[in-house]
Amino acid sequence: MTRAAHLTAARAADLDTPKGRFLYRIFEMIPGALAWGTLIFAFLVSWLFPVFAAFFILSFILYWFFRVLYFAFHLRSGYRKTIEHEKVDWFSKVKGLSGWEEMYHLVVVPTYEEPVEILRETFRALRDSDYPSGKMIVVLGIEEKAGEAAKERARLIEQEFGKDFFRFFLTVHPVGLPGEIAGKGSNETWAVKLAKENIIDPLAIPLEKIIVTSLDADTVVFPKYFSCLAYHYLTSPDPLRHSYQPVPLFINNIWFSSVLSRLFAFSTTFWFLMNQERPEKLSTFSSHSMPFKTLVEVGYRQVNYAVDDSRIFWQCFLHYDGDYSVEALYYPISMDANVAPSFLDTVKNIYRQQLRWAYGAADIPYFLYGFLQNKKIPLSKKISLSIDRLESYWSWATASLLIFLLGWLPLALGGDAFTQTLLSYNLPRFTSWILTVMMAGLVWSAFLSMLFLPPRPINYGKWHTAWLVLQWIFLPPIMIFFAVPALHAQTRLLLGKYMGFWSTPKFRSQ
């Protein structure tokens, strides 16, 4: 097994030895086996050993009580730093650095069926950035399978914005290239390679002087993003060994979305804002930036993998023997909340989006297998990252089910002998009390969500603002909904039912 093959394997069958395929397949089964094993264990122990189950559940709820407090402090700190970074004049700081004039931003926007209005907002934000447009190479990558409608949208964008940047480049990703899974990653890889061949190489721009930014088609960069990014890149002791992650705010269409959409949007934003405070836990997500030279050295993004947001981080981490990390920018960009024309369609789309994100558990066999093959990565890093990622996906699939549902299992399954004990009497009361205290976190979440809201549309009254606060009472049952697609994704991986890429439809309505 060669080192290069480690970086391109998307499933067990991609490996070229029986031993490699067997090990990788075992690793693929671990997330689902842990999740289902935990839930089955909880049922069996509640039935056979209800006293032990009761103490386990109480301990688990207490653990999550203190973990929520820990998260809340990180969330508060992450919010304060983000607000502070929004106020900084990053471009003035950049102009004080040697060599900044030689830096270029390569911005890649892969698109499938996004409406031209959404693309126009994305490119308008790029044009209005405070970073010199003469240092920006912008690539719009469309899909051949999207047909003439996609080409027409691209031509409209080119007509309106083509002269606003140093270079504006259109690419068409062909259908059915060998070894590819059609999706954002394969489209972007095609676009970046063509940009290198047609623009960067002819101009002889040094690769280390280019920062490549991957943007979802609905991403609206805040005005100082590229200046903030350039400053962090130019002041980093080792800029080629970092990806750069902004704070994703899912607020572009937040006023026009349903309660379900808003709660998922803010919950996702808060999770990534909190993780900015834990850079050792960060991996790339959605729209982010990285050194172009690094991207070329690792062989570009994988084109045979359905969930590519974080895979590029693991490609780099393995390629550079663990000497790679994500630097938190504490600067926001905004994207759309998941909205559809009807509430039922919204539920379906949210579920499918969460399923795709949760299928990121397929990174676990990828890096576990890579850790076995790569002896240069420090053992401490291997253990720390493995435990953290396994725990994250395990918690996603099981925590809310254990907290909100399984606390009553010993009472239901433990039999008369247990139900007559003092422990059975106090179990639901103690559980309810802890959960009630934890609900105080909803107040903080509601307050913080109001601070992130864009200006209220003129046709929305104050009652709508009040409803955006009250909506947080629905979060507990929605947290159970969060767990289902995670369990679904891990079950698919467990059974070898691999997923393809699904592009979230974009919809905005007033």
C-alpha cells in the first residue's frame, strides 16, 4: 500500500490489498457499532440491571450538564472575539506587512442549480470586499449536467461581474469523469486545475503567493474577510501548514425561514463558533481557505468522496505527517438557512443535509487507516484526534436520545422490584431538575441568536422578533431529530451502504 493511496481511499474497496480492505472495513463499522451498541446496551441494562442503568443515566446527564456549561463559556468567548475581529481594520494591518502586494486570492465558487439571484449576491459581496480586486482571481465552476440553464446563469454573472476582478474564469465540469462522485469537491477540483493551467501557470505566479478560498454558492463574505485572511496568512510562522476557517453564519434568509430551519441554522452556527475556541478540535467545514501550494502538493481535493468539507484537512494532515492544523479566523461569513417552498419539503431537505454532514463519519476510517500506515505522526496526536472525532460522532447519534428518552427506561423495563425503590422514585425527578437547569442555556442561545440577526425586513413587525426568541422552547425535541440522521448515516457506513453527494437546494422567499 503506497502513501498516495491512503490519501485517495474513499471506501474499503478502494484499497489494493485484502488486508487493507479488511482493516478499512472494520474501521468503517466502528462509528455505527459504537452508537448502536450504546443504545442496545442501555435497553438491556435497563431491563436486566435497572439500578446500574439508573446510576449510569444519572451520571451521563450530569456529565452533559457540565459539558453544556463548558460549551457555553467557549461560545461566549468565541462570540466576543468575533465581534472584536469585525471591528479591526484588517487591510490597514495587511498594508503594514512586507510582501503583501505579491499575494493573490483564488476564489472558487462551485455551483449546480443555484438561482442567479443567489449567485449575484455572492459575487456582489466579492466585488465589495475591501481587498484590492486586482489581486483576486475568481472562478465560477458550473456542472455540465445542469444543462443550458446553468450556462446562461454563468454568462449573466460574467457579464455583470467579469470586469471587477484581476481575472474572472468560467469552467464547466464534465459529466461522468472516471473515478468521480459528482459534487462540490469534484467540481471545485476541476475548476482549480483549469485555473492553474490557464491563468496561474502562464502568469508564473508563485503558488505560495496564492490563497485559495472555497465558497459554497450561497456564501456572502463579509467586507473584511480577505484582508483578515491575508493578515493571518502573512503573519503565520508556517502559513503553508494551516487551513483557515471563518465563522459560518446561516442567516442570509433567516427572516423568511421556518422555526425548524432557524433552530438548525443557529445551532450549527453556535457549534462552529464554539469550536473556534478549540483549534485543536477544528477541521475544515463548508466555505474555508487554504494555501494553494498545499492544495497542489496533496493532489487537490478527493473527487471520489461524497462529503468533502473536512476530508481535505485529513488529506493534508496525513500528507504532512501530522504537521497541519486549522487556524480559527474569528471572522464571519454568511450562508443560507435550509429552506424549501413548503414545511414538509423543508423537513426533508434538513434531514438530507444533516444526513450528508453526518456521513462525515466516513473520515474516521480514512484517518484511522492513515494513522496505522503513517509512523511519523506522534502517537499522542493520533490518540487525541481519534478519541475526539469518535466521541463527537458518537455523541451526535446518541446523546440526545440518552438524555431525553432513555432516562425513563429503568422505570419502564426494570420491573416491580425496581419501581418500588427510592431510586426509581427520585430518578425522573432528578432527571427533570437537571434538564430544567440545562434549559437555562436556551435563554443564552436565544439572546445570542438575536445579536446575529441581519436587519429586520420592513414588512416584519416586532411580534416576529419576539417569536424568534420564543422559538427556542422547541429545541429539546428538535435535538432528538438531530440524532436520527446521524444514526442513519453511521448505520449506512456500518452496513457498507455508501452515500453519494446531495446538493442542498437553495430557496429564498419573501
